[in-house]
Amino acid sequence: MTHARITGTGSYLPEKVLTNFDLEKFVDTSDQWIRERTGIEKRHVAIEGQSTVDLAERAARNAIDSAGIKPQDIDLIVVATTTPDRIFPSTACLLQSRLDVHGCPAFDIQAVCTGFVYALGVAEKFIKSGSSRRALVVGAETLSRLLNWNDRSTCVLFGDGAGAVVLEASEEPGILSTHLHADGDYEALLRVPYGVSQGFEAMDEVNSKIEMRGNEVFKMAVNTLGRIVDETLAANELEKTDIDWLVPHQANIRIIQATARKLKMPMERVVVTVQEHGNTSAASVPLALDTAVRDGRIQRGELLLLEAFGGGFTWGSALLRY
């Protein structure tokens, strides 16, 4: 039986940093308020002229180097992003060109903060079916372009970044299961309210920015992620104690802590990077994964639970043997 296994990880954060103290200078907020409610200390912001594909390329090349392969060995590219460079072509096609890869399928997935988990699930199916042997899966965002910097409830939360993995066909078990869900009835709780099909004239400086009902999103995220933990464990006939590492979406430290409590997992076994970059949407799970792989916390053979929740609402998990 063919399995899909992660053989390389990579990430990239823009060099420009915006701390909580920087935000205090132009937003009615404080470092203490942001830290206590979110755990965020700073976020990275793309500079003028720096786009999503720029971040994606840096993360992708790091993942490819980590896997010990060449870009031309890739036969599938899936990019999860909410902030594409173009209406079309896809960011995946732009990345494909940057990497000098030609002919293989390349496409974007839009599931907001759950985007990387969705992309991982799709790429895994390609590999298990035999349609692909080596996939590049990327989550990349420039969410700072969607922020209303006068809205203190949202502008303190988000940042820019990219993370990537190389997924290869293997006889050894890798991804054990993925669980993907969505419910569009909740779209008004977290959204950008206007888009291309409604006409560019409708997209002014306010209604083309992120809107969020924070308290309602928080409650939904905690409850939904608790359920998907149960679903994932049941599908694999595992106990909570079988999980070595939780690699969660990095949105809010309180949501992460609530999911860890659901697993009865000490925070020492949870990968937390939200303090370093805030909510980077589809980039946050691969960013956290790459950080823990490179600093030596996550070792080969360990069992990881990846999970995320985002606008849509979308939510999902992936259980994998690293």
C-alpha cells in the first residue's frame, strides 16, 4: 500500500516586524491587552512590493532543500492561500514558474485558516491514488493587505508568512487520516464581505477588509476543535495519550490551550509559535511544524495531530506519523 509521508519542511517570515508596542502608537490598544487575550507579541508584515508568491517561494525552497530533492522532482503543487497574487493565474502556477517546474498540476485551495490542512488532505489523495509521487504543499498569506488598521479587534491578530512541506509516496505510514469539514451558515462571523464578482466598485477601504465577531468565533473554534479531536482519535482507534505532539493553527493561545486540555496534553507537548507571528491563516500550521522539526522537538516516528479552524467556517485535522 502506498502512503504519503512528509520528507521535508520549510517556512519563511518577512523581515519587517510589527510589535505590540508598535501598534500602541497608532491603535487604541496595549501590549498587555494583546498578550493576555491572544498570546501574540509581534507579527511579520510583507513590505511594499513583496507578495504571497515571494513568501511561498522562500518556504518552498526551504522544504525542497530539507527533503534533499530538486524542484524538478516535484510532480504536484498545491498552494493554500486567501491572499493570491492574481485573480488568475493561481499562486501555485506562479510558484511553479519561479521554481522552474513545468507540466505538473498546480492549483490553489481557499479554506482560509484551514487551508493547509485541506491542501495536505488533497495532496495525500493524489499520492495514494498513484497520480503523484512527490507533492509540494504550501500555505502562504499576506493577510496584512486585508487589515483595517483602525479596527483594533482585528489588526492586532494577523500577520504574513509561509510554510511548506514535501509529501512523498512511501511504503512507510505517514499521513494516517485527514478530516475536512465546512459549514457556510456561519460566514458572517468571520469574513471579508465583498469580492470580485460583486464588482470592484463595491470594494472600498472598509468592506474589503477582514470582519470578525471575536467572541462568537472563539466559542465556535473551541467547541469545533474539541469535536474534531474526538473524531480523529476514534477514526484511528487511538487514545489521547497516543499523541506525541499537537501542532495547532496559531490563532489565539487560549484556543490552543483549550484544545490541549481536550487532549489532556501538557503544553510542553504543544507546538506554540503564535507569539512570534500572530495568525498567519493557512501558513500557521506548516510554520509551527517547521519550527518544531528544525529545533529538534519533533523526531522521526512520532505521532502528530495537526488541526485548524477558519472562516467559512472550515475546520480540519490531519493525523500523521512524522
